[in-house]
Amino acid sequence: MVLKIDTVCDEGSITLRLSGRLRSEDVEQLQAQMRGRTQKFILNLAEVKLVDRDVVRFLGDCERNGVELDQCPRYVRDWIDREKGFNQR
């Protein structure tokens, strides 16, 4: 399964609903969609089935920069938190 991105815009925010596999090759595409925008970004991860380490680091960076991770799968959340711990040492 490839990554599918649906964009939902409302007052002041943009939600990117992601589904499928989110791989390091997809990060550039997501960055391009987020670049130059002033609205708040929300990444809805409810239907993400698989991620890799580069994606986890990207998601952690997004979160540190004010992007909301909505409906983040537990295993992804745990992995992001572990990566944060490794980076703080």
C-alpha cells in the first residue's frame, strides 16, 4: 500500500489525513505541502499502517515546530518519544 494524502482546510488550519505506509521517500512530499504556509498544520495519522525511522524523526521535528499529530498510533507515539530521549543525550 502506498501513502495517500487527503487535505482538509478549515478556518486557520490545514489537516493532512495520511493513510497507508509513510516512508522516508514521502517526507519530501509532505514538507513541500507544508512549506510556505502560515496556517496551523495537523497531521492525522489514524490510518497510517507503517512508518520508518526517518519518518519518526520527521514527525518528532514537526511536533517540536508546532504541528499537531492527531490520532497518532500508539507504537508511533512511543517511537517518537524514544527518539526524543536519544536526541537529548
